[in-house]
Amino acid sequence: MDFTAEGRRLAAADEQGVPWRRWGPYLSDRQWGTVREDYSRTGDAWSYFTHDQARSRAYRWGEDGIAGISDDQQHLCLSLALWNHADPILKERFFGLTNAEGNHGEDVKEYYFHLDSTPTHSYMRMLYKYPQTAYPYEDLVVTNRGRSRTELEYELLDTGVFAGNRYFDVEVEYAKADPEDMVAVITVTNRGPADAPLDVLASVWFRNTWSWAPTPGGKMPALADGGRGKILISHPRLGQWVLWVDADAECLFTENETNAARLFGGQNRTPYVKDGIDLCVVHGRADAVNPARTGTKAAARHRLMVPAGGSQTVRWRLRPAGAAPPPGGELGTGAGALVARRRAEADEFYQGITPPGVDAEGAMIMRRALAGMLWSKQFYYFDLDRWLQEHEAHPLRDPKRVDVRNRHWFHMQNGNILSMPDCWEYPWYAAWTWLSTACP
């Protein structure tokens, strides 16, 4: 295998410690409703942290996003957000039903496909199908909740939002120039019969660790406007980075802080909160984003009008600040050549590991299956000792509660990347979860 370019990268990572796996698709498809985020008195994680709250409420233990990537400690996150000018909210994460809402239990109600990935994530590709009409959140909940266990599930396709092929194919490709230089190419194809608007946003943010733990040296992470097509990134552990975007993109800044006023009728610590970009883009609230153009969450907004049957492309690039400019510029001809080269190297790698005698269809099925496993890696951080103390349930520290899950696992601390058997699920350590593997 080491005769291929990807094989050499794997050898360098395993034998020399070259950090080819430091950045990968470690954002979960969804984070809301997990046991880690549950600080309720009843243990009902689904009701305590709902999908409706997720756009406004800062996570603590992990993050989520569409076709997203992060570093392996999930300090910095980058993902896709979309708005079709009809949805009531910005599409920042996948939607699904909880156990109480689905007639067959919890279930994702989106159409997305993990198409390709190399083991080092030097190349990745996935596809998301986004309706051009308003996403039917309430219809899916109400209809499924009203059906019995013996009836079929009410799927997104059943709602009619894809009628007449009025949807976008949103294809996302990532390619690494080196372990810490990543290009993203987003190709949007309008499958419908008429031109249609679409906002494509590059969302970048820090996981909120500062509100519950000291930062190194007391320094806060920060995002700032670096001029046309550039968002500056500073993190006490990651250092200085730059997110390059198309020069005509509109860069918006807010804070990854909970909107307590919306959720709980409380007082916000800052006027610029997690859903500030949603409020600005979808609801026209220019005052919801920071005019100083700084924050801990930002988005580069590309406003597209995609012709019927046609496609448009946007590009992003995340790389360390101060790195020498690549050939053709950050988003120039070199970026397209890099993606094409890594795509060809992925072809070479999979040709090399496909058993002899496997036909083209079998090889494609094998490759897609492995892509699904590789895309389904998740950063899983759970300091249970601390979590139980915060729940007043630690068995060795004068517990006041005995009704908290996992209270006998106080010794467990996990900050690994896990390969999940179901990318929609979260690793809560049921019996089958032990099949998951920790990835370096």
C-alpha cells in the first residue's frame, strides 16, 4: 500500500508522527440531545436540549455541523450552512426526530451521502440534497407523532418538498495540501426547472470552553476580519490561522454564546450570541452581528443565484497564518489542481486495496462503505468525573443525587476520535458501542 501517495501519508503518520489525521470530519452530524449535554433533573436529554434550541444554545462537550471538519480536540470547527430564502431558520445541522416524536423511535430526516474519503482525510467528498422550499420541520414531527408503531414512517420525501426536482445537490470536497492546509470546494447544482437563490455560508467557530474552564494564560480565542476574503483565527492552543474565502463573500461575526434571552427569558452575557448569524441572514437583523467584526463564531456568506440545471462553485481554504502563498494563490488555480490531484490519488489508493476479481460495482460499494466509516468519526470528549461532580452525583464526593446515569463510571475520561457505527447516533456506551474504535 505504501507505493501509493496515500499509503506514504499513512506510513508518515504512523511511523513518523506526521499529523495527517489532526484535521478530519470530527464534527458529529448532530450533537443535540446527547447524554453529555444533559444537565436536567430528570435525565430526559431529548427534552432538555432540543433541536430548536441548538441554533441558540452553546454546546459544551462537542459540536455538530453539515459536512464539517475540526481539529482532533475540536477547538476550531468549520462547516457548511445553507439558506434557500424559504426556510424559517438557517440550515446549520441535520434534523431528525427524537424517540418521543418518531413512531419508530429516533430517526434522521435528511438525505446526505458520504461518497469518498481516504484514511488520512487527504481527500473527502459528500453530497447533501437541500430542498428549495421551506423545510417541513413541524409537518415531520406532527405527522410521525400521530402514526402508530405498525404504520410506515413519514419521510422527508413524503412531504412533497422534492416535487418537480426543486432541490439543490450540494457537493462538498476537501483536499489537504499538507497536514495543516485544507481546501474545500462546494459545488451547488440546481436540479429544478427554474433559477433559484441559495446562500452558502462557511461557518467557523470555537467550541465554547472558556465559559466553564480557564483558558491558557487567560487568553480568549478570537476571530477577526482580515480584509476581503479573509477571516483571521487566533487560539491559545492552535495558534494563528486564516480562513480564506471568495473575495465577494460577506463576513459576519458573533459569539458562540447561549442566547439565554430567547431560550429562558434570561439576560445575555453579550448582545452577540450563537444564533446571531441566523438572525442576520434569515430574519434581516443586522444588529444581531458584531459591527466590530470580531467574535468566536463567524460565517462567510456567498449569495448565489443558481440557474436551472446549472451549477455554481465556492471555495474556502484553512491554513496557518504566515504560511507561504501556494502556487496560484490560496483560492486560485492551485486550489483546483490540488483537489483534482488528491481525487486521483484516492482513486489510486482504492484501486490498490480492492481485492482482485471484484467488479466495478462491487468496488464502488466497498469504497462507499469505507467512506461512510471514515466520515463517521467523531470527537468524543467526556470527563465523567467532572460531569458527575456538576450533577452532585459523584459517588466519592458526598453525592446528593443517586438517580444520575453513569454514576459508577466516574473513572472514565475520554477525549478520543471514535469511529461510530451509525453517524446519526452518538456514542453513549451501550453494548454495541464497544464495537467502535479509537482512531489516532
